[in-house]
Amino acid sequence: MDSFEFNKIAAAVLIVALLLIGLNQITDFIYQVKKPQTPGYKVEGVVEEAKTASKEENKKEEKLADIKVLLASANVAAGENTFKKCAACHTNVSGGAVKIGPPMWGIVGKKSASHPDFKYSSALVAFGKTWTVDELNAYLYKPASYIKGTKMAFAGIAKDQERADLIAYLSTLK
């Protein structure tokens, strides 16, 4: 291959590269895209909520229903059915075995983190309260939010009546 043929190949490669760069510049000039000041699309008819509320204000808004009122109309059979969600980790029989979580027999009125055969999280040990119906109601709503650092990975029970039914059922385990 002589040097003249090499020059033709090099010139062809350079011309193609210049054409690509030039076409890109020309199309950018012809089709100028204006970037929006804020990314995304504005949806008509949607009112943007104020994002200034603090976490404490949000907690105040998440006020739980009075569990004692709900317990008056609680259905123990429905609570036993709800306990099936808990049965993967907890037992509901007297002298029940420790599974992923401690047994629930006699939990209402019992001091938290008090089962001798279960290793509780340090957060639950520090909690140190008695499991009243009010404490259980708040804990079962969102366990990880109520006691930060708990080992219980359950997301919680959002429905007030479902929690009341479960607490009524747990109250019968004596």
C-alpha cells in the first residue's frame, strides 16, 4: 500500500467525522430545545400540598382512634382470624414455643421484653412499659415508628377496627 492510498483512507475517515459533528451542530441550531426551569410536567387540576409540615405535626395528624371505644364493639373471632398474620412469627398457646418472635400468651398487661427465652432488641428493652391496650394499639399500628429499632419487621395494621379485634383476641389469651 502506497502513501497516496493511506492518505485517501485517512481523508475519508476525517470527512465522515467532520460530517457527523457538523450535522449534529446544524440540527441543534435548527431544532433548539428549551429546557424547562423545573423538570417534569404540571398536571392540570392537581393542587400541590404544602411541604412545610414538620414530622411532629404529621404525628399529631396520625392520631389513633380511641381503642377503648373500639374494643366495646370488637369481634374476638375476627381478631383470631387477624392473628393469622402474626402466627408466622408468634404462637398463641400457653407455654408456646419461641419462634421468630416471642409467644403472645398473656401479652396484655405483661411488661414488654419480659419473656426469658427470647432475645429482644435493645430498643424494646429500653421501652420498658407494660403492654396495655393503648400501648398495643399504638405499637400494632406501626411497630417500627412507635419503637424505633425494634426487630419486628411487620409493617403494622392500619385499620382501627382490625387492630381492636386483634387486641380483644389477645386479651382472651390468659
